[in-house]
Amino acid sequence: MLSFTLRNLLARKVRLLLSAFAIVLGVGFVAGSFVFTDTMASSFDKIAYGTVASVNVRPVQESSDAMTSSMTMDARRIDASVVDDVRQVDGVRKAAGGVQGLGLFVITKENRLLSTTGAPTLAFNVDDTRNAADEEIIRWVSGRAPEREGEVAIDARAAKGAGYRVGDTIKLATLGDPPIVETKLTGIVEFSSGSLAGATLVLFDTKTAQAMFMDGADEFNTISIERDPSVSEEVLTKRVQEVLPEGLEAVSGTDLGNETKSVFDEVLGFLNTFLLVFAGISLVVGSFLIVNTFSMLVAQRSSELALLRAMGASRRQVQAAVLIEAAVVGFVGSILGLGFGFGLAALLKSALGYLGIDLSGTALVFLPRTVIVAVVVGVVVTLLAAYIPARRASKVPPVAAMRDDQALSEGTVHWRVISGVVFALLGFGLFGLALWTDLPKPGWMVGAGIISLLLAVIATSVVTAIPVLAGLGRGFRGIFGFVGLLAEQNSLRNPRRTAATASALTIGLALVTTMSIMGASLNASIDEGVDKQFTTDFIVTNPTRMPISSKLTDQIVELPSVAKAVPNQSIGFTIGDEPIYGSVTDPQAWSEIFKVNYVKGEAPVRAGTIAFNETKAKALSVSVGDTVELAFLTGTVPVQVAGIFEDSEALGQSLAPYSLLEDAGIKRADTVIAVNKKPNAGFKTTRAALERITKDNPTVVVQDKESFAEAQRAQVNTMLYLIYALLGLAIVIAILGIVNTLALSVIERTRELGLLRAVGLERGQLRRMVRLESVALAVLGAILGIATGTVSGVVLQRTFVDDGITALSIPVTQLVIFLAISALVGVMAAVLPAHRAAKLNILDAISVE
Amino acid sequence: MTSEIAASATDLYKTYGSNEAMVKALDGVSVDIRAGEFTAIMGTSGSGKSTLMHCMAGLDSSDSGSVKIGDVELSTLSDKKLTQLRRDRVGFVFQAFNLVPTLNAEENILLPLSIAGRKPDKDWYRKVIDAVDLSTRLKHRPSELSGGQQQRVACARALVSRPDIVFADEPTGNLDSASGAEVLSFLRRSVDDFGQTIVMVTHDPVAASYTDRVIFLADGKIIDELLEPTAEKVLEKMARRNRRVKNPV
């Protein structure tokens, strides 16, 4: 039986290859996601563990929430005397104070910012402390370390990207005054542990670094300690801790590495899940292709299977034969998919390289887990998909071997309709719960509802396909006459197969449509929000989300056309487990520029007060007069709630006075300046004046209402295009499904096609017939998908009204374009099958044997 | 009976395979098909009778020689022109799988006209339908028709476009004798009543007896011809031929 199965596989390799291809793509996506995130993790691990000393001293960190902590620039410092104390500890081979600075940018020879996307620019003082593994942390590629003011070293990738060589005078944008510093490049470095994952490294001598980032005081942010090999990391950490003054902590290299790694892991975990969701979608779509292929193979072979049954094979054996075939296809597809995934990850890695996130120092990581998951997923999905056809195959009665007709028993559609109705009810029930109740996690409920709705549409598509196809057929007949009629009849011939083929496209387009409605609604909400909330004339901001110089505000206020300029700094903290992203500013002045609508209480003008937006106030269940503990990286600060304001995109989740920074020990680093012109000043002249001030500082941009909305929309659109691209794979698989179905139906109908050719159907007409059938399949899938997606998108938008997606926008033009593209996809999918049908030899086709 | 020629073949040669395995399917065949006549081509399997029909009907091409339908030389036609010629001037009845399963009887009958985008001649259509006695079965799909009814639908289709010539390839090969007789009578009547030209390939002497003229083929050559055949005469010819083979002189 096994050898019989294997011989069957070889005999039908082309058809199986097509369904295996669906597995290759789906599994490739899964494997690619793992390989890519493992590679990123490995690269980040090298950074996390390879760049820390044996023992590190830093101000005590209070908050462990990585996301809000990352927004905090620690203002607390370590006096140089502490470094001397630490040096005296037994077992310390070497101790060096470290200075870190942010908000610095390398300006290229072409006077542009280097790397405004992705990774940060990190400024340090030169420090030759070795890492915990007793290796050099940085290596000099050329030149020497900067020794005095006016000298600098940068990393090799930055030097190459900016077009600088040792000895050149290079420009840096800083937060200080003047904003642009010219300095001599004395050396080029690289991390010994490999890549910097795209980060830019700028090194100064200690004095210069202190002048730039410590206001010239002999103070440090950290101390890095080299360990004498006779003492363990743990013991030395304890010893160092003993000599430290209060407020400072000693952290072993391992712990610090773990801390950094956990931040990376959180981000990578999210990225991996995100990619795997799309891989899952591709696999689900692919399984439709497999169900179809195996159904058709079983149908074609029914008399052969009946012969096996007649000769004494049991039902189980026939079923097993089909399932073994599926397992082999799944296995081969998975192995090929692994290779494809590896290639995909390599492609992604080099694509990131172009975007400035250089992972070239790390080889692709291929863990055994990736192989196991990929093969298991591939084989299991194939087996599940082949189960229904296998069961049907086992039901072929032995007597069918004696009959000419190959009719396989097809189950009734009743159970499909019933399960479809059940799924639909479930889906709409979930939608209702999400929309009209206060149950938690409405997003998940809508997600489950969308899946239910899709299952309902797919289950009932055998029935719903008929009116849609009949409608399309009427159009075809009107335009293409008799050939249109033939195409219509062909598409209606096997509604089950047509529906299954179209379903793959339905899933893809339903998701694309949902996303496009969400995207359009988000953009409309941004426009609406900007209209309502952007009550300032201009904002001055740093597009890289890095801080801008606080001196800029003073310069702007002095402009004759400016009435008011109010700076604002984004901050992040937690209360309990609740992360909050808010800002500090001059709340009184801020309220004069923005319409802050306090529903309760008043603006938090006094020190030690704060205001929350309604959503956060509700989540925290706080009211005016309550005292809350804000946990920052740098420490915990108790504040009193002064007011609660209406939610607004422009305002963030909380507002507090600048005094909060000092209370929490956070560095002042403005992120936005809101500017109002004088009533009599011209809009254009004011803008020009602002641009003159910021001209020399490429990190700063001036935005008005239009350009602000535009920038916000651009972010939404970038995300949307990324999702479209990822869903594209599912659509490619759906197209393969159409190709497969058409190719098989052309083979099945060889004699019929030969007859049509004999009685006078031209080759061109035959091709058109196959093409129209393909278009009917694609458009059916698209119509069902777009309809489902529209319902899903509307429900999703309604669910997230409270989260800022206030406006509903259905991008009708875009949906029509999706439909048109689907029809085009149909035309393209038909190219090969139509060609094959047209070159059919009439005599071979109609000859009896 | 006029001596007008509906179709002709001149010096047709066709071989399949090469070297040792070479088969001469047509070995210099020349034949004229007279208009308004019912002609049978007979021969054992492998005699070349089907190949001859396929070449004359424009479904296959010969290695050399000429085929004409009316005064159109087929070998010079492009695939497209040849297809249109089959559609407009030739009718076909095959042994099996004559009908498109998704179309009903009426749509199948009108198939060549529909492909050409032409409307049927109402009176002529009525006449044909009545002649094949199918007026009550027109809306049925092929799967709902008996084998004999299916072949009658095929005959109606072959006639409805008023072709110059109808080629029938073993049209009764899959039918029981009663259904076969119906189909053959219909073909006979269409020659007598409508003046239709028909060429039928068969190996059945009874079927051949319905025709006006029988051409015998063996090893790719025309070896004999019989006018106004009866089943007995055909059998006798065949028997004589077999005897010759068995007892060579």
C-alpha cells in the first residue's frame, strides 16, 4: 500500500507541487519569522552582554517598566570621588566613570541627518574598560581616540554613511548652544562583538563629554569596573555596593545584560507574534488550496480507488493512502519552506541593512526549534486539510470500479449552511458584546467575531456563490456572448470547488478591506482631531522623537511675530501596573494655546499636582484630590490629582508642571514647542521666521496644521502598507489556488474542450472562456471578502471610538480598486491554464481511448 | 443525383511514428465525396478510416496531398480560418462525448451557431428538431438524456448550421440496435429530405447499408467501393477481403 501511495505521488507531481507550494510559502513565512527574530535576538544579545563591564554602578532604578523608563533621561549623577572610592575596593582591577549623552546627531557631508530612522545615536566618553568576558568592547578601525576638546571618534558604519574619513572636520547636531558643533574626526571604531544594530556611536574624551552633557562638572552617569579574575562577579558586586553612597547601586554584568535583553526580548516577542499572525493567515489560506487539490485528485482517481476497494483494500487503507500522500507532501513542502524561510530572513536582514539597521555582524540563526515547528506545522496543516478528501475517498463503493461515471458522493450542503448560520450568529453576538457592553478586551472579541464571520461566509459560500456567479454570468453573457455563457456554466458546475477556491481570496481581501477601513478611519480621525485640537499656529518638533534644545524656546519667543511659545516634554511612568504616556509643560500657558477641556478640577499649575485624561482617570479610578504615586525610572514621586481633562490626541494621557522633572530627577529635554503668532503677523512670514531660526539645526522641523496632519497620516499609511505587504503573501497563495483549480478543471474537461474546438470554438475564444471563469472565481472571492471586510472594519472602528478612532471612513475608491485588481488577478491566474487549454490537440482530446 | 463534389481528397499520405515503428495511416488516398450523398468509409481498425475522416474534416493534417471542402483548400488555412470553416461549413457527430454537459439539449444543438454569434433559421431549426423528435427534451441536460437521445441531439447540432458536409465517426458505436437504427434513419432522411451530404466512418455492415456508397479502406489505401449497398453485399465484400488475406493466392 505504501509503495502504491508513493508511486501515485510521483505520477501527480505537478499538481502536488502546486499544493506543496502553498505549504512552502506558509511554512517559509513561519520559519522566516523565527530565523529573523532569532537573528535579531542573537545580535542584540551580543550587544546586551558584550558591552557591559563586570560590575556597573548607576543611580538606583526604581521602575522596572522598560517602555516608560526608556522615555526618561536620568538627571542624577555620580561624583568623581565615588570612582576613586570604588578603585580602592579589593578585586577591582580598573574603574572608569562613564558619561552618556542623547540627542546628538551626525550630519553628513550633504548636510543631512545621518540615520533618522530606527536606531539611536549614542554619545559616550572614550573608555577602554573591558567587558565582563574580559574582551575589548570597542576596537579602533583607524586613527586614534579623541584626547581634547574639538576631537571626536565615530563608528565605521556612520563614517561610511556620512562620507567622513579620519582627519575630516565633521558636523554634529547637539541639544546645546550652538546647535551645530564642528569637530575633528580622529578615529573610527567598531564594536568588537559585531554589529551595533544600526546605532550610531559618537565618542569624546571624558572632559569634552562632561562639558557637553554634565554642564562641565566632574561627574558621571555610570561607573564601569574591570574585575580581577580571582574575584567572582557576584562577590565584587557586593563589595562595590558596600562602598557606594545612598542612591547608587552596583549591578553585575550578567544582571545588566539580562535587563537589556529583557527589553529587546519584549520588542522581539511582539515582532515575532506580529509576523506569525500573518504566517498563520497564509497557512489557513494555503490549507484551502490543499483541500481543493486533494479533493480533485481523489475525484479523478475515484475509479482507481474503487478498484483498490474491490480488490480487498479496507476503507482505512484507502483513507491512509490519501493521508500518507498528504503527509509526504506536507513534509517535502515544509523542508522546502524552511529553505524559503531562510532566504526570506536573509532578504529581510539585508533590507533592514538598507534602512540603517545593520545586522551584518550576525550570521542568520537557525535553531532546532525553528526546524521542528516548521515541519510540525507544515505536516499537521496538510494532514488536517487532506482529512476531508481522504474520508470521502474511503467512501467510494467498490462497485464504482465497474462503472464508467466517476461521480463521488458529495455530502449535502445542509450542515454547511447550519454551521454557517451558527458561526454568523456567534460572530454578530461577539460584535454586539464588544459594542454594547463594558466587558474587558473588546478588541479581542471583535477579532474573534471577525474570524467567526469569515468562517460563516466560507461555510455558506457554496450557497451564496450561486447568485453572485449568476449575476457575473449575466454580465459575461452581455459582453462576451456565448463564450461568457460557457464560462458562467463552468464556474457554476462545481459550486463546492468554486467556493473553496474563492474562499482563499475571500480571507485575504476581508483582512485587507478591514485594514483599509481602519486605516482610512484612523486618518479621518486624525484630520478630525487635528481640526479640533490643533489650535496652535505652529509646532516645532524633532521628527526623530529625540529631544530638542530647550534654548530654542527663548529664541522663538524673541521673534517679533510670535505671541507665545510653550515647550512641552514627553514623559513616561507607571502607576501600579498602568503605563502612562504624558507630558510636562507650563500647564497655564499650554491651556491658552490648546483647548484643554477640564471636565473636573483645574489645570495642574501648582508643583506636586497632575491632571489625567478621562480614559486614564477611569482606568486608574482616581478623582480630583486623590494622591497617586508616579513610578519613574529615577524614583517614585507622590502627586495630587488637580484635574481631569477630555481625551485629546494633542494632549497625551497626563499633564504636569515642569517642577515634576526636578522632583523625579529627570533631565529637561523638550520634545515639542507650540507657537502662536501675533494676530497681526502674517502666517507665511511667521513660518519663514521660525524656519530661519531652525535652519541651522537639521534635527528640528516646523509644522503647521497641514504638515502636522500629513506627518501623522504618513505614519498610519506606512503601517498600513506594511500590513498590506504581509497580507500580500496570503493573496499570492490564493492566486496559486485559482491557478491550481483552473489547471485541474482544464485537465478534467479535456474531452469537452476538444469537442468545443472541433465544432468551431477558436483558440482565442477558448482562452477567453478559461480567463472569464478565472475572473468569475476571483471576483466572487473579492466580493465576499470585501463585504465581510466592510462589516468587520465598521465594527472594529465603532469598537475603538473611545481609543481615538472617532471617525468612520469607508474608502470606496480603494475598495473598487481592490475589486478591479482581483479581476486582474483572475486574468493573470488564467494565463497558464488557458494556454494549456488552447494548445490542446483536438484529436487526442476527442479520441475515445 | 448531381455529380457536384462536396469534398475531395487527393494523394493523401500520412504516417505516424518513425523507422521500425512507422505506420502508414494514409498511403496515397484520393477520393471525391459527392454532394447530397450518404457515404460510408469502412475498414478494420488501423485501416486509416478515422485518419482519412479527420484529415477531410480539418481536424488533422496530412503529410502531403490536398483536401478540399467545396473549393477551399484546407492545407493553406490558418488554425483560426480552419476553426471557422469547421464551425460554419462542417457538422460533426462523434461516437461518444458529443455534448457539453453544462449546456442543455437546445444550447448544445445551437452550439456552433452560438459560437459564431449567429441566430438560427427558425423554420429550419423547427424542422431539424421535429426530425430528431426531441421537441419535449430540449431543456434537459445531457445527463438526463438516454444514449440514443444524446446522439440525436448531436445529429441535430450537426445539421442546424446547414453545413456543406457532415462527418459522423461511428455515431452508433455506443448504442443498442434500436437506438442506432433511429439515428441512422434520421441521417438517411436528412440526405433524402434535405439533400445533406454525410460521410460516416463505421465498421458495422448494417450501418453501412443505410448509405449510398461504401468506400473500403485497408492499410491506408482504398481497396474497394460499393454503390447502393445492403448489409449482405457489404458482408460479402468484407468476407471476400478476409478470405484473400487468409488464403493468399
